[in-house]
Amino acid sequence: MVKIVITADNHLGKYYKKLLPEKLQERRKRLRDAFEEVVNFAIEEKVDIFVQAGDLFDSPNPRNQDLTFVAREFSKMTKNHIKIYAIGGNHDAPNMLESDSYPIRIFEEAGLIKTFSSQSTINYEIFEKDGLNILISGLSHDPRRKGRIDPIEKAIIPSDFPKENNLIKLLILHYSFEKFAHPKAQEPQVSIGTLDLLPFDIYIIGHLHEQNTYRFANKHVIIPGSTERFEFGEENLTPGFYLLTIENKKINYEHIKVKAQPMRNMEIRLTEIISENPTNSIIERIINNSHKDLLLKCKLIGEISLSLYRSINFNKILEAGINSNFLFDLDTQNLRIKGEEMHTLPAPETSVDKNLEMITKKYMEESPEDKDIIIEALNWLKEELKNREIML
């Protein structure tokens, strides 16, 4: 039996402009913890192969802290005799032709992993165990592919590609898959027709954050999904990875959940707010749905009078939400004022500005190496309070 752990879309080092430096560091640690959970499972389960199907990092220029972390995790697996294969995704692929520029190539040069960094030629390696031969191949994401095209329709298969039927052939990709793609998405999509024509039994496809599987013509498509929820539209996703087992050419796979940070969307219809103090009523509802570990997005919706709009202290609501949650986003895009087309939120209170300045000074004293991130976060918060507009 051969056991394979399949993961993708870990997005290590992701930046959140709405998080102050201390919480940004904690959020990034949680992303690393999720990946480490996958690695520890692979070691405990004594798997043979570990597949990373793109977007290991959220940037083609990952931070040293994340590079060091990944090197340690890959080293743990190699010491446990786990073979690691990886490709570049759309986030961690450089916008250039040089395949050696992928950050994952660092780990190949260090002898820790095998990468498939070509964007057009399907290179491969054969893994053997107990008389079972598995051909493993891959294509990294090509940032030059634009629009709704099939990015692998003209993929190049080398002349020495094995044609034996006794091989189980596996291809790793990082693109959208037409079966599960958003109907309005204008991005490269791998088609079922192309997969049917290519000589592979198993397709592992990163990029889509929702885990899924699909079977056709004795072929298997496995989409591992992400190891965390990154955007509020992903509230209902189940982060995790797949365990694939192959025994006597029998293929089975199971989705394994990973512990994710709680995320929630909530709506408050201002037409239901009947109070002499609407600001406090809104804050009370937000706090009742909040806790310190939560990523919370609150949508204020409805058509209200101008007088009610003017009586609401949006800055106070934003401040209460930020103080009550790990991350808080106040969405006013679906708020309308009767008879009006556009209004601007009131200028922030001086006390809020002073509070931000005090917090920023404290963080800069404690973490001078994060000065640029701290200043960027401060500027964003001040602009958010001063310049946010509501489409009415």
C-alpha cells in the first residue's frame, strides 16, 4: 500500500491590512499551525508521499520566518522517509518565465523536495514501493495564461513518457476546474475533455479553496481545498487535506479536517432598529455575536431615513467591533438612505485617532523590526475611518 497526503492553498504569510501587527503575527502563526497539523498527520500516519499542489505561500517573495518554518517541516518529513512533491501556484508563482524563481525551488536545491516547476512540459518521476509503481508529475501555474481558457490543453508530454499500463499515473496542477468553477469566473479552467485525453489516472488540482472530488471514465479528480478560511465568503468551507491510499491499483481517498479559526458573517437590518440610541443597539447586537478569537464581518443593510443615518455613530460601532473580535469588518455597501444617492460617513472622533496613535507607538516600541507593517496598518485604519463611503 502507498499512502499519500495531499494539501494545497496554505497561503503562508498572508497579509491582512485590517489587523494590527500583533494580531497579524498571531494570524500568520495560525496559518503555519494548520500546515504543521497536516505535516504531523503525515508523519504519524507514516505516509509515503506528501503532495503540495501550489500556493504554499501567499506571495512569490515569502518572509524569512515562513521559509524557515517550511524548511523545518519539510526536514521533519524527509527524516521520516516521506517523499515530497510540490508545484508553484498563482500566488507563489513569479510573474516571469524563469522557473527557478519559484520559492519552493529553494527546498529542492536543499535536497528536501522534488518540484515540478515547468509551466508547459509535464515532467515526471516514478515512485516504487512493494511492487507498486506510481508515476508522479506536475505543472506549475503559468501567470501568462489569461481569460477563460484551458491552460493545459497544449501541455507538452516528453517523448520518453512511459506508456505501460502497470503504472498508476498522477498529475498535480494548480488551476480552476470547470466542474466546480464559478460560472462567472474569467480565469483559466481545466476542462474535463482535456483531462480525459491526457494519460493520467489521478488529477490533484489546487487553487479552489473548497475541497471536492470528481470521477469520470475511471479517472479521479481530487481538489484538496485550503487549510484555512481566508475570506468572509469562505465561512462555510471545511478546511483540510486528503489522505489518498493506493493498494493493488485500488484507489481510495478521505478528507481530513484541520482546525480553523472561527469565522462568521452577520447582518443587521437597520429598518428593524427601533431605539432612541441606534448606535448602542447596533453595538449590542455585534457584541452578542462576538468573541476575541472570531473573524467577524457585520453587514448593515436596509433603507433608512436621513435623520436615522445622521444619528448613528459609525466610528463608535467600528471601534466596538474591533475591540470585541480578532478581526472585524463593517460592511455598509448595502445601506440606503431614502431619496439620497450617496453620503460619506462622519469624520472619525478625535479620541479614536488618539487611541490609534497610542497603540501604534506601543507596538513600534515593542517590535521595531515591524515598523513598516505597523505604519501601513495605522495609515489604513485612519483612512478607513476618514474616507469610507456608503453607496446609497
